[in-house]
Amino acid sequence: MNTQHMTKRIGTRTARHSAFTLIELLLVMVILVVLASVVVPKFTDRTRQARVTAAMTDIHILETSLDAFEVDCGRHPATEDGLAALVQQPSWADGWHGPYVKSVPLDPWKNPYNYQYPGTHNTAGFDLWSWGPEGREGAGNITNWDQAQ
């Protein structure tokens, strides 16, 4: 009889020791949260950097297209014509050989690029910019006048 009681206790003890304790589970959760708090911001910053780079690339492509438009038509499109003049011929542009781009892209934050001719910042040319991640005027703007020429 004594041996049966010992067998039950040993069997119960091994079953109990094979499971994780609440402390062990909490410790693993804390480690995972700490790792996530270190890794996630790095990926978030990479996404932001990729979007800024994409906006800068779009601005360079649009600048080149606007310069080709100027060569063909004698001047850049007016502010009122906007970037749509790169896709559809304005009524005044006799030398137009477009379309200069397939379509006018949106910035990586799904907002339209802004265009002004004559420019306020580039007084001899045009201003072209994205409001950036904030979607409004501020420090995060990507412009053709702040980029190295």
C-alpha cells in the first residue's frame, strides 16, 4: 500500500514539473516585449527613410520632366497649369511633345505634390515639394530647394 501511494506522488510530481510556471511565462513575455521595443522602432525608422527617399526620387523625376517641358515649350507650366501639364497639353503650349510622365504621382503619404512657378524659393525656376509625413507645412517637408543641387 505504501508503494502505491509513492507511485502516485511521483507521477503527480513529474506532471507538475513538466509545465511552465507563471513566473517563467511572465519572464519570457518581458523578454519578448523588451526585444520588440528595440526592434520595432528600427523598422519604423526604415519605413520613414524609404518614403522620404521615394519622395526625393519623385521630385527629381518631376524636375527633369519639367525641364524637358521648358525646353519644348519655352517656359515651365504656370502654377495654374500645375503638374497636370506634364500629362495633358495646356492650350498655350504649342511645342508640347508630351506626355512627359505617364501620370502625376502622389507622394508616398498619398498626397499630391505641390508645384509653384515662378518659385518663391527658386526664384529663377519653380518650387516643387511634398508636405511629407505630417501632410502640412513644417520640418518634415521634402523640397527641391533644400536638396543638394
